[in-house]
Amino acid sequence: MRGIALVSSIAAVLVVCSGAATAEAIKPGDVITPDTASRVADLVSPGHLVLVKQGMRMKIVSTERLEWPPPYKSATEKYSSQVKLNDKG
């Protein structure tokens, strides 16, 4: 359950900090509980909303830069020339 909470917190932060507006502003430090789930109803996926309504708590945290792990970054740079997008992007 802890992993789900972390992913949900990250998802909520990404949505909140991406400029999405709600009637009631969500800010770092807020804790979303089943009683306050409606505050994020338009910001999270339906699955996350169900989890919150069933008792999962979401702690809203401020954003920070996440760096790629070094092996992932070097492999991405090494093989990037072999990758291309199709006509649909």
C-alpha cells in the first residue's frame, strides 16, 4: 500500500503543479483523505479517486527535479540515434 501512496502522491503533485486549476487550490502539505477526495476528483485518475475514497491518504508534496539513474541515462544517450517516432508520434 505504501508504494501506491507514493505513486498517488507523485501523480497528484504532477497534476497540481502542471497548472491544472480547481475550485479549491491544492498546495504542498495538504493531505487528501476520503472526506476531502472531492478536492482532487478532477485532478487524478478514476482509479486513484476510488483508492482515496476507500481510505488511502494522499499527501501533496512540492515538486523537485528527478534525475535519471546513471545507467539508464547513458543507455538512452548511447542508443538514442536508433530510435525514431512513427507518423503518429
